[in-house]
Amino acid sequence: MTGSEESPSFRLAYVPGVTPAKWVKTWNERQPGIPLTLVQVPAAEAPEVLRAGEADAALVRSPVDRTFFSAIPLYTETTVVIVPKDHVITAAEEVTLADLADEVVFHPLDDVFDWDAPPGEPAFERPATTADAVELVAADVGLLVVPQSLARLYHRRDLTYRPVVDAPRSSVALSWPEEATTDLVEDFIGIVRGRTVNSTRGRTAAQPAADDKPGRSGRGGTRQTPAAKSQPKPSAKSSGRTARARTGGGKPAKRGKPRRRS
């Protein structure tokens, strides 16, 4: 376990744009005695936070250094371009990188994409952060391409966004040091993978109920044994013959006409 035996805890780092709330809720329901502490870190610093032991696991953006870390891919985001609400691009439902060729597109120092060649015209200088780049877009001096979650995180009423169909996409993964795969890490892996609390792949498999014996069916009724299933039910004709055999066999005698009284 992570932490002391008297007071275990689980520290989960996460990068901007990732929302771990649903997994944290499940953790609190299943592990009420083990607090989960959230640690928000810049995307570029997440690996060092894990290496330094400042978090047990982290929700990070790919790529992940698989020589040191284990990772489970979780989902891939839509890539969008952030623009002012009155920009001509808003007339389209979606755009391509070619549509951005004549636009100034910011490429902040914390950009999460591994561009071969950033789209559009380069800005005079690179903003330090994505948040700074969003402010410049609001000043109507350029555009910004980001994962959709970051567009939502830095939402402004004077800005909007459109999907960029042929842009690189950012994937989110759960990552942790391979040599520090603790029981609590395994528990959180089960949560993000959607395992139930009684999953046999969890640390504690559920024990069968006392009345859940091999002789019972899955619906609670009594299950027939193979021998019982193999015995055919008697037909109507055979039932009739059997009944007659018990009463002496043959057809019943005809009754004569009643004798008249004199």
C-alpha cells in the first residue's frame, strides 16, 4: 500500500483538461477509509511528479515513456481550433488544416501536440502557456489548435471552437511507475476500466452466496439433473393404457338396458 499502514492514502495527479471526478466518486464509494488526493500538474511535469514519488498514478497525455512507466490508454480527444465568435471560420461546422493556412496560429510552449509542422502562419513569438494563447485569441490576433477538453477548460463567452478533422489528436492515459504497481494502483486500474466491485479481476473476489449451490439455477429455481431431463414425459395415450391396466385391462363392459318392473 501507499503511505503508512496506519493511514493509507492514494495520490492521483492529473493534467489540465482531464476530469477525474467520476473515477474519484467511485473510489470514495469503494474505499471510504482511504482518501484520494488530487494533484493537478502541467502536462510536461507529470512524468517527473511520478518519478519523484509525489503521486502514485497520473492521468496524463500520450506519449508515455514505456521504459519506466506502465500505461493504460483511456480515450482520444477531438482536436478543435479556438476562434473569436465573429470569425469567418464559425460559418463552417468543421475545418481542415488547409483552412488555417493563411491564419496566424499560436503554438504555445506547453502545446500537447507533436507537430511535424504546425499549421498556419507562425506568430511573432510563442506564448508561454495555453492559457496565455487563449487570451491572445480573444484579442483577435491569432487562432489556437487544442484538444477539445482544453477549449472547454479555457472557455470564454467571446470565443468558440470548431473541430479540425485532419489534425493530430491527443490521447489520455492512466500512468504509473512500473516498479510501483501497488494494491491501491490496481484498485484504481479496476475503476478506470469499469470493473465492478465484485469483479474476479479485482483484488478481492466476491464469495458465492450461501444458497448459490450447484443444484440451483441462475434464476433461483431448482435445476434438473441430466437424468431427470433425459426421461420423456408420458403421452396421453400411454397414460390411458396405464390407467386401464391398473383396473383390469381391456375395454369396459357395456351396460344392458334397464329391466322393466311388472
